[in-house]
Amino acid sequence: MHYSENKSHLIPKRLDAPPRFLLWDFDTVAAGFAGIGIGIIANNMPLGLLFSIAFVWAWVRTKAGRHPAYGFHFLYWHLPMNPFKRMPASARRTFIG
């Protein structure tokens, strides 16, 4: 029997899928809402829609071909906050103990 014919041990691919909002990944929708938020703050919705399209395009291009949780990795490395109290700072490279 060929290995592709035995389908009794297939592993589901959607078990650890990233959260989605309708058809899109949640981080892509968040990038779009960030652009719309800029439009609301500036009181200029066409500008907000342009920012939204630009943010989504840039985020999809940045995330292409990477891990599904790349957004969380990116935020952990580039934002100045540390929400994990027991985890060391991301810039720390050597550990003693």
C-alpha cells in the first residue's frame, strides 16, 4: 500500500488554527480596524479607508510565508511592554542558573 492511500492517521490541520473573523485572520482585521480608527480620529473616512487598505496590504506582505502566530511574535519583539511577568526581557540572551 502506498503511504498516500492510508488515510487512517491523518492529522487535522485546523486544530491550532489562528483565530478568525469571518473570512480573515484576526490580526489582519485588527490592522484594517487600525486604519479605520485613524480615519475616525482624523474625521476623514476616505483617508481611513486608504490607511486601512495600506495597513492590511503591508501586514499580509509582512506575514506571508511565516508562522501563523507571527503577529504575536512581532509584537513581543517590537513593543516596549512586557505582559509576561515571569518571562525574561526579549533582549536578554544569556541566562545564569
